[in-house]
Amino acid sequence: MSHLSPLLVQSSGICAERGEGSWLYDKDGNRWLDFTSGIGVTATGHCHPRVVAAAQEQVAKLVHAQYATVSHPNMLALTDRLYEHLPDGLDAVAFSNSGSESVEAAIRLARQTTGRTNLIAFRGGFHGRTLGAASLTTSTSKVRTGWQPLMAGVSIAPFPHAYRYRQDMAPCVDDCLHELDHIFATECNPADTAAIIIEPVQGEYGYYPADAAFMQGLRERCDKHGILLIADEIQAGYGRTGKFWSHEHFGARPDIIITAKGLASGYPLSAIAASKELMSHGYPGSQGGTYGANAVACAAALATLDVIEDEQLVNRADKLGKELLAHLQGLQQEHDCIDDIRGMGLMLGLEIVSAPHQPDGERAAKLLKHCEANGLLMLRCGSNGQVVRWLPPLTVSEAEIEQAVDLFATALKET
Ligand SMILES: Cc1ncc(COP(=O)(O)O)c(C=O)c1O
């Protein structure tokens, strides 16, 4: 009998015992093609041999080199390796264990360095479950329910959800930037605003990419008013969208980047990156914790970067993402219930509807149950659970993509 808290809601009935590449296995040898990647974490696939070897070697050497007490080589090497992938000028990295913790670290840094209180986040954004991160989150009210009031000083601005607003992208961007200026004029004076935080490709709300004109509009406003631009790259970063960082698609450089998920192939590790200059204006000792930059997690992160570079996973995400998109567009031609396909690279979402623009979370749930019964593990997202997300490891093969599309096509026919 299990004594697991009933408040942990699991989306499948699978008890996974083992993972290998794109596959998860239970103790009876049943297997599922895992197109969730543990919510975008196992970008190198389950138990990539090079990540396993690096972690095993480190476990036998040193596990907990408490980073506020001592330094350790893996942590230092990881800052150097990350630096090679960071935009010019972002030359300092601080580690934590989870995405939410790094969001909190970014909030602290922004408030301490600007001396300002307010933050602007975007409708539909997901930034985590801790108090500060949840206060920035509006992808679903589930995260905010029953424990309000949350952190003060947050304004929510519209994100260019062109599909949802039934607009083309250009007028939608104009409207959203206009509304942001209105927020500055009416509720959140730029002089009080520490940072604007954005997922350049929104995840949990339903795989909505931002737009170059929008991101550049944010950059201009940040430059004009001395506001910091924070890119939450936790789900869309680390190669998933076909560029190393998702903001690179949009030509707007952030002042702070937050990363986690794909960073260490499943070991709990997250980070924020900013300029040393910016970090030097924060409060000494404000970054730290008990478990941050765990030596095994850092070893796994270094091996993850080796795999990403040597197997050219960023290019793979771009190439295979285009192939997957073509398959999904083929399904859309045949099935009216697929109203929209959004996303970039190997981060794609299908909007499931009962009629145009009528989100159908129940149908999406049924589809996923049928997929699970036939050996394909998928996840939903979106405010009504109406978006089926395609989030395979970046190591997925073309044959596995075709197999997953076939299994999903069967589920479409069965439901
Ligand atoms: C964009 C984004 N930010 C923050 C988080 C929170 O990360 P964690 O669950 O590791 O706290 C997530 C998790 O899904 C995410 O997708």
C-alpha cells in the first residue's frame, strides 16, 4: 500500500522502473515511448550512457561539496562551459536546485540591484510553485488557488497569443505593447519596475512562441526605463526549440537568463546567469542554499553539454522539429479537432477543440489515455488541458517520431 500524498496528481497510471533513450519501462517489461521527457528534462534521453558514466564516477568521489562552504571542480568547470553558450556580457552564474528556486533568485537579484519593487509578468506565463514564482504565474489558476494573497508588486501584461485573440501576429503584438505602455501609465510606473520576466516560448499555457517585434519592444522599454529583462528559459531553453536559448529566435538579449530542466538530464540543478557587474550590486550571501550545485548534478550537467555538442542536439531539434511539424500538419488536414499547431523545434503543441476556438480538454485527456494504452506517453497543458504537447528527447530517432505520430493518429480515430 502506498502512503503517497493524494495531492500529487499524476497524469498516467504508469509506475516507471527503468528508462533508456526515448523509452520508459515498468517492472513487468511493458514499455512506453516517452514523448514527455519528464516535462522537458531528459533532453539527452533517459540514462544517456555518457551522463550515467559521469554521474557514477562522481558518486564514488564526492557527492555533497557544500557550495557555500567549499568550491568544487565540477561547479567551476560548469560555469565556464555555460559561459560559452551565454549571450555576450552574461558572465556570472549562480546555481540552485529547481526552476522555481532560480526564479526566486532572479526576483531577488532584480529587486536588490535596481532598488525597485515591482515586476511585470505575462498572461499565461508559468514560472513555478514557490510564493514569488507562483505570483508571476497565470497559466492556470490551480497554481494560485487556496493560498492567496500571493506576493505583492506584480502586474500581468498581455502576451501575443494571436490564436487566442483571433488576430494576426503583427496587430496582436501592437495591441500587447500598447497595453504594456498603458500598464506603465496606470498601475506600475516604470520608475518602480525592477524587471519584466518572460518565457520567450510559453510552455504550460499551451506552447505559444513570442515574436521578434514583441521581444524587441520589451527590450526597448527596458533600456528606456532601466528595467531588467529576464528570460525564463527553463522549459524552452537548452536546445529544445532549435537554438540553444529560445530568446535567440527573437533578437532581444535578456539581462538575466534562468535555466533548469535540460541542464543536467534529470539531476536537480538550476541556474541564473547575469553580468558580474549586475551581480556585484546584489546583496552578498543572497545566493546559496544547502544542496545547490551538487557535485553529481554538476558532473551530469557537464556530460549533458558534451552530448548536446557532440551529437549536435540543437541542430537535431531544429531538423526533427520541422519533420514532426510536417507530420502533425498532415494529421491536422484530416482531423478538425486540431485547431492550431504551435511551438518551435521539438516543443510543439496541438490545440484540441470541439469546434473552432472551443477548447476540448476532455477529448485531449481521452486521446492521451488511448496513447498510453497503446504505448505512447504524452502530456497535456493549456488552461483547459486542451493542448497535447510533443516534447520528445532531442536524441529521438526519426523512426520513433513516425511511430509516435502513428500511435497518435490511431488515438484520434479511436476517440
Ligand atoms: C518556464 C518554467 N519556469 C519555471 C518552472 C518551474 O520549475 P520547477 O518545477 O523546477 O520549480 C517551470 C516548470 O515547469 C517552467 O516550465
